Amino acid sequence: MVSILDDLDVGSKICNYLWQFLSERHLIIKNTINNSEMVRWTNKGLAQGDPISPLLFNIATYQISRLIKNTFICQYADDFVIYAQNKSLRECTSKIQSSLDVFISVLEQIGLEISVSKTNFCVFSRRQRQEQVNLYINDQTISSSSNTKYLGIWLDRSLLWKKHINELGKKTMKILNILKMLSGPSWGVHPKHLRKLYISLLRSRLDYGCFLYDNSAKSNLYKLDKIQNQALRIIGGFIKTTPIHVMESELCLPPLYLRRNYLATKYCLRVLSWSKNTTAGLLNNCLSLCKSKPFWRWKKIPLVPLIYNEIKNEKLHSCCPLQMFSLSTWVTNINVNNIIYTDLDSIKKAKKCYEVNVLKNQILEELISKYGDYNKLFTDGSKSDNVAGAAFHDSDSNSNSLYKINTDICIMSIELFAISAAISYAVAIKYKKVVIFTDSKSALQHLARCASGHRGVPVAYAILARIYNILCESSIDLRLQWIPSHIGLKGNEKADLLAKSACLEGNEIFIMPSYSEVTVKYKSQNHDLWKEYFDQRSKEKGIWYRTIQSQPSRVPWFQSGKIKSFLIKIANRLRSGHIPSNKFSFLMKKSESPNCEICGVIDDVQHLLMECVKNGQEREDLISDLNLNRKDVGLFNTIMAFPMSGEARMVYDLCLKK
């Protein structure tokens, strides 16, 4: 291992550390009963689950990818895949076998060997009949398989994805049964927690690699749709006849085909965010092959190449490597503890708890005591539609700088850009002591998180690079201080006006939006597609629900606020227009008539709330207490549009009496 590291020109300190770490280690087991210790010494291997293990394995096997030339190779930790493509099966077999021989020889040199029992091969082809193929590892035959699993994805020989979807269905059904057990009618887990369990335990499995099998047969994809539909009924307490799009809207869980589309878009945006990414070329090549080959004329083209072709011209910040690794030092070496201050001693509670003038005077006193001999710069950012402005104001020289930003970036990035421009200005003016005030606490907190090793927006690392240069040169005593907004601080109010003016008359600049900022736009577009799907389905089913909820909401109505789980189920059934009445029993062939036993008319939600004589007195009392108009046809629709209101809770009580 040390010799390999030496060949890679790794420093002597790391080599010595690894040598000492691997050559002599001991494990101490303490017995608290008799205060004894058991010590075990070892100089071979690593502990199970050691995070350095996959890194060292990749280093030890790095030569494999260099020596194997005539085939492709993929590696994830200790899982290898060698594959080749050719119209001739014999040619492919010859290439794979020669690569296997090289692979085995390299492993033997470092004292490793392949497990034949865990190795298999699969021939991917549309042909029904296959020629006999034999591959060997040290004269032992490798088993052939029509399906193979790699990184949790089952690949069948025709890439129809039937095997993967069936296995996925078996796994998720077990989780579905757990949800059923947790959703008791009176004692069960609250629907908002069931929804979180579904997203974290079940949908996360449906999401993994989902955009790969989007072009599978509709019959296969329908199996996954059925699993989500069952989960929706369990979470919301809906009955079987409830339309699917109504349940999706009520629980804010989009259809799986839209989910696959969104995740494919995120993946393609991630590809664009890495410059010199070979995946981009592969996706373009895949799409051109799909369009030119006659086989795909009547087939559904894979989703990822289609999405990439739509968004490949998106203006997006890209880098290689990540910006946190492009600095001249490790990002955690930049000490910002004495530079960034996100609090003030004068403010211990929320701003609304103070009288404005008193708070202003207290803050002014504190700022004068801390930064009396500092040059003061005030920064701010503003955003309206797709135009943004950033500005800073030098209160000592009464000079200003305004910037008009013609890209759709988040307000935090705009605030950080203003801070970056102010730092550059302070360095150019050669101030010795300078404090930069900003009313964006989130911008300073984001900057501090980036300095601790978390990923952030590009402009944050530009600021950290400037801060590091200032620390190394010791040229400026720099402070970044948060101050509250709109309390009458003269410099801050001036910067606020300048930022708004910059949207119209500032110096025009173009800032590439980051991956996370562009993702927000496509997430909104995906929600718009959901609205179109909801509108289309509502023309045939769920008309009652459409009068209550005009479009899918982004957050479930029961997410905030206190309401018991059984009341949520009643509300969901009333809002969806599907309740366990005689009409439902008739549809399920459990009743001879859909009519109400007393009134003799169709027993549905409209009848229950507006007409049924069985609860007529309670209904009249409710209408009288709320001073409602009896002639209003959409009376209860209006009430159910606000399911957390007091009026809606009174309707729930009315239904419980029924």
C-alpha cells in the first residue's frame, strides 16, 4: 500500500501515518464488572465498517482501470462490473475474458482474489436464442444469469425492468403492512406522521433509480402506482372508491410519473453542474442512437436522455472539482470565528418584542462601543420578478456601488454578492479596520457553515477565498456583523434604498445560478404539470372535491395545527365526497340499494350534509348557530374548504352523530 502511494506521489507524512496505523494497532475491551482490560494486537486488515477501508481499497486497485483497455469497467467500493458491447457475441466474450485475466493478475499482486461464487455474467440482447457463452476465473466457470443485481438495481437481459419492479414490489409491500398496523381507527399514528413514514421508508425505495425504468411497460409501472395508491388510502383513511388524484392532492403526494420526471431533471442538472462531465456526452449519444435506430420508433425513449436534451442549454454554474476543494487551503482551515458575528448583545428576543426606538438606541450604543474606530460599510440586496439588485454604502466617504443582476438567483446569493463586492472595495481602498453590516442573518450563517465544511453557493466560497487572503496577509481587520432591518439605522436604510434602485439603474452583471437555485424553478414547473393533470382528471371524477380544492396544495392542510387523527379521516372523506354510505356499499355490492333507508334518495355526501332527515334537527341548529344561509347550495363546500376552522369541526360532530 505504501509503495502504491509513493508511486502516486503522495506525501511522506500520509504514508508514514498509514504505515503506523496499519502495521501495529490494538483494541482495548474494558470489563466494568471487575475493572479489567483485554487488549488485542493486530497488524492485518481493518475494522469492520472502517470509513478508510473503501478509500484504501480504491487506492490499492487503481491500476485495474489503467491496465484494462478493451472493455469498460465500473467500480463502487469493492463491487466491479466489466462490460463490453459488440454485434458479435464471440468478440465480446473474448474481450471480457482477456480483461478478467488482467483483473485477476492485478489482484494477485496485491494479495487479493475474486470470489467465484459471488461472480456472474449476463448477456444483454433482444435475441430470443443465445449462443453458449463460457467465462472462467482460474479455470473455474462463472455462472450465467438472465438477471443480475448491481447497486440495488436488478438488470434483466432485455432491460424490460420486470424483475426489478417485481422485487421492489415485494420489499415495499412489507413496509405497507407496517403502515396498516400503525394506522388504527382510533388509536393509530397521526396521518402527518404516517405520511412522513411513507416518504422516508417506502417512497424513498420507489425513488431509487426510478427514472431508469420509466420506459418499462405500463403494466409494470402500474404495479408501483397501486402500491402508492394503497399507501394513500392508509394514510388519509380514504375509502376504496375515492379518486386517486383526489387522494394525491389531499396528501400532497404527486403521481409517480411526475416524481420520476422531477428526479430525472435533478439528475440532469447535477450532470450540468459538473464541468467536463463524461455523462453529458453519454446522454447525448444515447438520445441520438434512440432517434436513429428503427427499434425505438415504436418504443418509449428512456427518460433521462429526453430530459437532458430539454435542459442542456440551461445557464448553470458548473465547476470541477467542487469549489470547496478549489481554494488554496482546506476550507475548514479558514477561521471565521473572529470575523463573522450573527448576533448582538442588545437583542435577546424577537424584534417584535422591543419598542423600535428603544431597540435602535441600544443597538447604536453597542455598535459604537464595538466598532467606533472602524470604517463602516452597509450592504443589502433586493429582488423583484427576475431582476435583482445589490448595493453597498460607505458611510464614511458617502460613496455607493449599485449592481443590477439579470439572473434568477435567490435573495441570499444576492446578499452574499453585496458582501463580496464590499470586501473587494475595502481591499482596494486599503482600509485598515472595516466592518461590513448586513441585515441578512441567513447569508452570514450560510457563510459560516461553508467554512465548517458544508456545501454552499459559489459566491460564498469567493468570499471565503478573500477572507483567507486577508488573514494570510494580515492587511485588514475585517468584521462581518449582522444588524436588524427596518429599525431606522441610517446606513442600513440607505443601503436598502440603493438595492431597490439597483434593480433599475445598477451596473449590469451576470451571475450563474447554482444547482440548488435552478432546481427550484424546475420544481415549480413540475408542480404546474401536476396542476394540469389534476384539472384533466377532475373533469371526469372528483367534481365535488374540485369545488372545495381548486388545485393541489404544496403542504397538507393537517400538517400544522392540532386535530385528532379520526377527525382528519372524517374531513378527508367529506372533502373527497366519498363516505361509507349506502351508495358506497352498493358500489361494493354489499347493499341492495344506494338509497338512504329513511329518505329514499341517493345516500351521498350532499344528502348527508344538506337533506337527510335523520340529522335534520342537528343541521338546523348548526345553520342557526353559525347564521348561515339555508338556500346556499355550496354552503358546506365553503365550510369544508377550511377544514381546520371551527365551523368545519362542528360539521365533523354532525357527521359523528349520524
